[in-house]
Amino acid sequence: RISKGFEDDAFTYLLILRLAPVFPFFLVNIAPACSKVRLSTYVGATFLGILPGVFAYAYLGDGIDSVIAVAQAAGAQLSIRDLVTPKITIAFAALALVAAIPLVLRRVCTRARG
């Protein structure tokens, strides 16, 4: 099934696999090699596919870092309640949007083919 997806449209298939963390990363790295996906297709889809998650995780990390810094400066013990900030909420919303991208891409691709 994975081979068939790569044969039909390697770029889109790999992009969706990169955006949706459904399969372990090492499998998504090996599958294109077994399916003879061109290196340029692999690099392009991987770059575009992991970029949204990179930004969302970096923003989340920065939000958590700022909460830790404030707690340390105040000499307070960090609690779970401290992690509910607008920045962290936005980061989690961004991660949710990243998770929804494959669904949108699949719908767009299906309509384009249909």
C-alpha cells in the first residue's frame, strides 16, 4: 500500500506522511528508499513536511521556557497551572493545525484527481 502511494504521487504521499506523525519516523525514512523515490522529491517533501511542526514545537518550547524563567525568578515551585498561558495555548493550537494539514491536503488532492 505504501509502495503504491509512492508510485502514484511520491511528493504528496511523502508530504502527508511527514505532516501526520502516524508512522515512526525511521519507517518514513526507509519506505521512500525501498520505493525508489528520487532524492530531490524526498528532500523537498521532507523539508516542507517537517517545517510546520518545527515552528510549532519551537514556539511551545519557548513558551515553556518563559514560564520556567518566571517561576525561577519568583522563587516559586512550578505547577501545571502555570503552564496554561496564552503563548502555550497558541502553541498547542498550532500543533493541532499541523495535525490537520494532512486531512486538508488529502481532501484537496482527492478533489483535484476526481
